[in-house]
Amino acid sequence: MRGQILRCKKMDIPSFADATKQGALSYVINRTEDCIIGGTDYVNDYNLSVEESDTEIIVNRLLANGFSQRKPEIIEEVVGLRPKRASVRFEFDPQHPNIFHNYGHGGAGFTVAWGCAIELAKEITL
């Protein structure tokens, strides 16, 4: 799966993720010095070049969702490939009981993996 994101100057908007529309992944992840705005989630697309049209899609989605009234100040445009699965693998390894698998979150991995890890922690502490 091909993903393109924007690393931008810190914005005064909350972090959020909206993966409800197929092919229209949209999120803001606030960090200490900057924020990540995304993104794209193109299956079977191996293009590692930054596409200006994708940058425009990401910015327009941010503005259309009403989270910001102004365009972000882009520091960097980044493209990467990530594995995609039909579903998240969230289980103990049947052959190695001390290993837990928590992957396959696709384009929302940074966001969703943390929630899965919290669920695992709850299960272990019961």
C-alpha cells in the first residue's frame, strides 16, 4: 500500500483520524515540534515519488473537514510503502507463547496499533 503524508509546522488543531471512507484516509497527528497530516492509502501502487496531486488531496481534505481554516505550512512531503492485510493480526504466536503479533493495521497503523496494545495490556493484567 502506498502512503503519502505531509510533515507540517505545528497547528492549533486536535489530533484525529478518519478512516471511514475507502480511499479517503484523513488524519492529523500532533507531535512535539510538528504535526503529520495524511494521507493516502493506494493498494498495489509502488510509486515512491511525491505526487503534487496527492499533496493537494491531503490539504483539501483537511480544509473540507473543517478542522482548519488555513492551509498547513508544509515542511516535508513523504512517501512510503507499507504492508496491507485483510485484517489485523492480534494474537499470541501458537509456537512461541512469549511472542504477541500486533500488525497489519495498514494506513492507520500509528493510530490503531496503540489501541490494540492497550487492549493486550488489559488482557494480560486480568
